[in-house]
Amino acid sequence: MEAPMTQYVYTFGAGKAQGRAEMKNLLGGKGANLAEMNSIGIPVPAGFTITTEMCDVYYKNNRNYPPELDAEVANGLNYIESVMGAKFGDKNNPLLVSVRSGARVSMPGMMDTVLNLGLNDETVNGIISQTGNARFGWDSYRRFVHMYGDVVMGMKPESKDEEDPFETVMEELKKEHNITKDSEMTADILKELTQRYKKLIKERLGKDFPTDPMQQLWGSINAVFGSWMSERAIVYRKKEGFPDEWGTAVNIQAMVYGNMGDDCATGVAFTRNPATGENSFYGEYLINAQGEDVVAGIRTPQQVTIKGSREWANDNNISEETRKNDHPSLEESMPAAYKDLVDVYTKLENHYKDMQDIEFTIQKGKLWMLQTRNGKRTAPAAVKIAVDMVNENLINETQALLRIKPSDLDQLLHPVFDPKASKKVITKGLPASPGAACGRVVFNAEDAQAWKTRGEKVILVRIETSPEDIAGMDAAAGILTARGGMTSHAAVVARGWGKCCVSGCGEVQIDYAGRKMTVNNVVVKEGEWLSLDGSTGQVMLGEVKTIEPALSGNFGTIMKWADKVRQLDVRTNADSPKDAGVARKFGAQGIGLCRTEHMFFEGERIKYMREMILSDDEAGRRKALKKLLKYQTDDFYGILKAMEGYPVTIRTLDPPLHEFVPHEEANQKELAEETGIPLEKIATKVNSLHEFNPMLGHRGCRLGITYPEIT
């Protein structure tokens, strides 16, 4: 009997799905959740998922597919066609699809996406005939050529100082027609832009843009599987600790359109605030746009809720009248779709029992959900959401503890700006990811990596970040972008990493070639210091002083829950009263190691220690030791008092004596002047203390035998 063939394609749509949420390892997070949303009655465009197993086959087979995949993909397309009532490649009633990646874990922006696939010079006319909207047809087509040219054909900037070549062509065309906004481009201008894009591809790459929809589809599938091993994805996996063997799935899904007109929109939202953890619906949207516009940060979006919109307007000194007329919330501009969105997000959070990051499109007033996943969040947000969800009876205490990574607690201890420090605020953007960051300004990812390698702290300043910037974002202390919102690529990645980020800082004008940024006549050049406050969105000149943060009550609650289940006592390493006090504040139940040698390295103490080492006789050593005794007595008193009766393990002097004396001639001269001991005598003594293997040398208890007075 033959073994059953492996299934590589799983369909979903019209309330039915072959997959479910638990199949993330096979279908990836996106595919599994699209299937799950279908099953629980949430409106999701029909589609199919090619499994992560195929990614493994693809790489093991030298980037080739098994013959049976052709038929499975064809069947998947037939399923979408039957649900959507359109045909892939048909010039009169064309089905257009999106092709997206989907690993088992969220990797925002690290892999590739292609939208509007299936368009060519014939099918674009079919779309125009169906919708009666020529502008929409050509807008979709130019977007497709841009994305396919970039993602599949590799049309990238030729140097680190060049902007996106497609964006450059579009800006040139807008100047020719004396317009500034994308929305001002007519159907004829967009048609001209599409032709210029194709001409640019031909000139730079020496090949034509493909017109066969099946060729486009397989090119995009190849690109998504190929992006799993892209440099940016490898960098991200390495930082997050994800293995290469997991692979990505590929999701092919019928297009729904947020760019058909003013009754259409696209957006990204979080069921709770991902920066603070506040239990309030938070999101951004763009009218008459497609999803990548929001995530890529090319345009700075509007707020989903009235509350969020008013907070944004207040932060940007915009009047209520101007906000309402020019920047209305989705709640105001499309109340029916907003109500549907609220119902969906409530259903999703109650179903998944975690904060959700959702993508949606509104086509002619109808809401469609494109994605849900557990949202990336900052450390303070992770703690607050976990505590709140226990209080709301959504999860229990043990589940809450498992939601918080050890690195989250480390983030909570990062310094914040001293409110008393003087600051020169030059502009304000969106507080995309909290924290305090100071560093020297650089304008591209390569420089951020290079400067960090040589020990510099840097602030990466970009018009908007792209996945190619990922290594530079990792190297930077903070990130500043001129465009993009709180749900843009920069913001999402920064929050996931606990890295300070200010986005959508519209007053910042960036000159990549000149290596400088200008804000209201203030010029900041590469290498100059800048400080970012990711909690307020403030951008400040210079290096602003930081202080230790105050911890929230939620932190204490989490630690109490941890105390209930932990099976180990936790002790600390501490060598001073101050360290001991800090350790007790964090709940340490004693000191596991108090290293006495650390008491002798600072200030006057090291001087007296050296005096003892350089003494020729017992009397000289006792004289120096008497000076050290007071310091040590005070330290032990402070340490034991701070520990409040908890055990303290004291290690007597451990290092060999040569670690306490200066080895550089300049430092030896300084010591000679301070002590009155001749330089030659100091040099001779230092040389005599040198040991070939200090680990087995004259140290620890052996010193006590040689010099009983020091014990």
C-alpha cells in the first residue's frame, strides 16, 4: 500500500477552512490564524496556504518544487475563484491575489509581500470595466509593478545614499504635473507612472516586466520562500533565537481593496495599546490606500478612535476643528465599519486571550480582516497587559507569568531621562516605542553597524525604515523616522526589541547625500549627538542626562506571583551597601557572593591597598591596613544591615596582589609622587609580583599564610 501524499496546500474561505490556529508550525502564524478567523465567522477573503514543509523541500531541492505542487496550487486557485466569482488571468473578470509570507512566529517586515498580483495591460482594463473606476485600476497596477519590481525582480537602491528608485520616479512625475500628494494623481498620471516604472525596470535590469499572471504568481512564491534566507530575516532570527529550519509558509489570498475611493480604507490596529498596555483600542488607518502604505510608513496615517485622534492632535498642536476636517478618526469617518471592527477585535481578543495585532481593509464600506496575531509589545505593556488580563479573568496567574520574557524585566530597568535635566527640544514625533536613547546621528544601517562596532552609541535617522535596515536598527540605541505611524515597520520592530523609537516626525527633513537633517532651521549633521524620548516623542539636541526608572505596581504584582510558583531562593552578588540595598529592593534573599577585593579598588582605598603591598615590613603593612579597616568595617555594617538578617557569603581577598598595582610607567610615576616611594622601587616590586599562572599563584589564603597581619 502506498503512503498517502503529503498535503502542501490548505484552503480557507466562505466560513470554511482546512487549517486551524493550532497548526502554526505547519501553516505559519498568518495562515493558521486566517483559517481560524474563517472558522469563527470573521470576514476573511478566500485563499490558500502553502505549508512551511514546502519551504524545507524548496531549499533541500536546490530551490526547486516537487511536481505535485503545480496541481495543488491550481486547485487552490480554483477554490478562490469559486468563492470570489472571478477568474485568475481572465481579461474581463480577473481575480487578483496577494502573496504574503507567514512564519510560525511574528517577524514583522522581515519577509516579502506582493499585492494586486494578476494585473497586466489587459486585466487592468477588466478591473476598470468592473469597477467603473479608471483611477483605481491604474493605481493598483502601478503599486503592483512597484512591489513586484522590488520584491521579485530585485529593483533596489543602487547605493546607501539613494532613495527608492520607484519613489524617485513618482516624485519627478508629480513635480511635472505640479502636484504634491499621491491622492492628486489622476488616472492618466497613474497610467503614465506605470509605464515609467516598467521602463525603469527594463533600463536597470535589462528585462521586461512579466505579463503572464501564472509567471507572476510563481515568481512571487519563489520570492517569499527566498526571503526566508534573506540577510534581514537571518539577522532577525539570530537576535530572536529562532532556528533556520522552521521555514515560512506562503499565503495566496484574494485581493480586497482599500484604494477604490473615499469609502475604502486600510489599517493596522492593536486591541490594547502596544506601547503602554492600556486597555484601549489603538490603531491607524489610511483612506483610499492599501495595507503596505500603513506598515511601510510611506504616509503618516490617521487614528482609528476619536480618543486616539484627539491625543494625536494635542501632541501636534492641531486644533479640534482642523483635526475633525482634515484628520478625522475612522470612528467618525466610517462609523458603521468602525462598529464592525470593534465587534471583531472584541471577539478576537476573547478567543485568543491575548492582545491582538490586526490588519484590516474596508472595501466600499465592508470590513475584511487580513490578519490577526499576538501583538508585539514593550516590556511595560507586557507586564500591564498580563496583570490586567488576570484581573479581567481572561487568563490565570501562571499564564500571565509565561507571557513575560526575562528580557522584558531587563527592559523595565533601562534608564529614563532626568526630568530636572536641561533639554533643547527641537521637534516632536509619535512616541512609537518607549525608552530614553542618546547617540550620535547616522543616516543608514551600514554606518550604524560600523559605528557601533567601534564603540559608538548611535541614533539611526531615516525617512522611513525598511526591512533592509534591520541590522542597523539592531545596532542603534534609538530610531527616528520622518514618516510612518505607530504601526509602521520601525515602530513594530522597535517595540518587539524594547528599543526607543520616535516615528512620523514630519518636521524632520533628511538629506542622505549631505549626511544631515534639518528641523526648523536647526541642522544636525552626521556624528552629532541627539536624544530621543520614546515615551513622549520628543527629539532633543545633545546628550540628555538619564536616571534610574521608578517601577510600577504591576511589576511588584508579577514578582509576587512568581514567588508563589518558584522553587529556588534567589541571592545576589553584591560588594557594597548600595548594591545590597538595590538587591533587597528587588527581592534578593541574601548575598551568594560578596567579593571583598571589590572594596579596595576605588578612590582612597586603592591608594592604601598599594601602600600595604609596597611596604617592606610588617609595621608598614599594619599602618596601611589600619586605614583600610574603617572602610571595610563600614561596608560590612552597611551590607549586613541592608540584608536584614538574610545570609551573606563573604569571600576573603581572592585576586593575586599584582592586580592592585599599576603596570604602566605613567601610573607608577603618579603613585611614586603620591606615596614618596622611589619609582625604581615601585617598578621592581611590581615586576616581582608578576606570575605566569595567577590562578595557581600567590593569592587567597596563601597570602594570609605569608602575611598573617592581613587576616
